[in-house]
Amino acid sequence: MTMIAAFRSAGAGPLRPGIRLAAAALLLLAATPPALAQDAGASGDAPAVPVEAARVELRPILERVTAIGSLRSNESVVIRPEIAGRVVGIDFEEGQPVARGALLLRLDDSLFRAELGEAEAQLRLAESNFQRIEELHVRNVATARSRDEARSGLDIGTASLELARARLARTRISAPFDGIAGLRQVSIGDYISAGQDVVNLEDIDPIKVDFRVAEKFLSAVRTGQTIQVRVDAYPGRSFDGEVYAIDPRIDAEGRSIVIRARLANDDLLLRPGLFARVVLVLKTRPQAVTVPEQAIQPRGGEQYVFTIIDGKVKQTRVTIGNRSEGRVEIVDGLADDAVVVTAGHLKIQDGAAVRIVGDGKGA
């Protein structure tokens, strides 16, 4: 029953025009859906969406490449005798430092000392014979040939003595450089042959690391570049080094460049053979445009950020570079004074009104 009909059913007389107009207005208001009535009564824009934001920062960014490698001694040698003989003395302690020139091993030298004594006697005889022939030659008693033969005998005697001394010297083996002795492979009384392994000697301060990078980095790598090395033996610790040599050949199988660097190892923590994770710093950009990692929004293979301009967000496509310590380098797409959204992306779209909450990180 309509409101007009209600009036009539209540016994009211004919409605005047003013009353009819008022009744029609009431009917229209009653028939309007609540949502439409609310929209019609609303005034102004939608409320601003709360977001967190940060201002772009100019920071040094390192252009780096990661690689794996292996540590190796600065100098390494396996001590081996040049002659065969019986071991009569071992003059080093396994695993302990030895100085250059320090005696490491002695072989039985009795036979070689006898040979040396014989050579010395032969030389004395040759000297005496030459002196006698020389005097006779001066008096024209001895021939020139006799003199030459005596001179040759003297030279042979001298050479024989030097040979005997050299053979005797080879019964003593000394350290060729400062280093740490490894584990010995012989014992007192062993008869060892020429070339048999006795002990390894390692110079590990400084220590070297060999690693490989892809051939595409050939134009970027050079001596003097810095590296950071991590090893499983010391988790959470990094060791700094410097590239000093680059192999002139490219590994044709792996299409890679072999690089060698040195690391200080004063405390002798690093040891040859350790597996190494290497970060090679190719170059440093001191004033790179950076944003927090959480500001980057990947979409369809491209990277975007939301910038805030006059209280509204703008979706901006950017080109990213390297990452470092929770920040991302922006190569293209952002001004160095821009403010970007770092949290609240799911609640906004391009052009939405926002208000910054939280510390804002300088926004």
C-alpha cells in the first residue's frame, strides 16, 4: 500500500498539491538503495592508504663476481735426495717451522768422505808433479808436452776434488726456503733411493688462491683488484686478498679464466687445499642510486617501484644493477631524490593516495 493510499484509507479527503509533492519525495527516498544514498552523501576523495617509504640513497656499490677456488701454498716442495743412501739423521720436527738453509736430513757420508780424501791426495800429487815438471821445463830439461800433461793432470785432480765435495754435500739436505715441514715419509736407518719422497715443505704466509671466472669478464679483470675469500673452516669470517696474476690462456673446456691472488696469513689459519668461495670486486661506483630490496616489485620479467609524488603513488619501471647489504642499485628510472614505497604494495595501485607511516627512513 502506497503512502497516498494510506492517507486515503485513513479517511482523509483529497490531497492538496503541496501534500502530494511531499509524499512523492518521501516515496523516492524510501525506494533509494542504502549504498547509493551513502555515495550520494559522500564528499571528497577516498581515504589515503598507509604505506611505509624510504628515500633513495646514494651509496658506494661494488660490482662483483663470485667464484669458487682452492687455496695453495705460496711456495711448496717435496724434499727428495739426489743420491741414494742410508738415513742417519733427521733434523726437523713434523708440522713445525723451519728456516731457509736449515738442515733437514743427513745420509751416511762415510764413503763420500773417503772419496773426498782420495781426491785431495790425488790433487796434492798432481800439484807436486806439475811444479816439478814446470821447473824442469824452465831449465829446458822437460818437454812442452810433459808440461802440458802435468797441467792436465792438475786440472783433472782439481775437478775430481770438486766432484767429491759435491757428492759429499748431497748427503746433507737443507730447506730451500722458510716454511712449515709436513709429515716425514722416512725414518732413521732407512735406505732411500735418489728421488724418494722425504717430507713436504710449505710456505703459507702469504697464501695463494686460484679461482676461475667466466670468459665474459676478461675485459673487466686485472691485477690489483681486491677479493674477499670465505672458507668453511671459519664460518662467518672473510679474508681479504689481491689479484696478482691472470693466466694468459682461456680454458677452452670450461670457457673460463684462471686467476691467482695472494692473501695475508700471518696467523697461519688458512691452509693449502681449503675450498674457497671468492668474491672478486671488478669496480666500485661511489655514488650509486640505491633503494631497499623490499621496494622492488617484479612484474612480468620487469622491475618496478612505487614512487610517492604529492601524496600519490606512481608505478615506475626501473633497471636494477648490483645488490649489496640489503640494497639494490638502480641503474635507470629513478631520480636521486625520489621517495619509494617499501611496504604496503598490495593495498595500492598507480595513482592511489597514500600517507607515510613508520619512521619513513628519511622520506
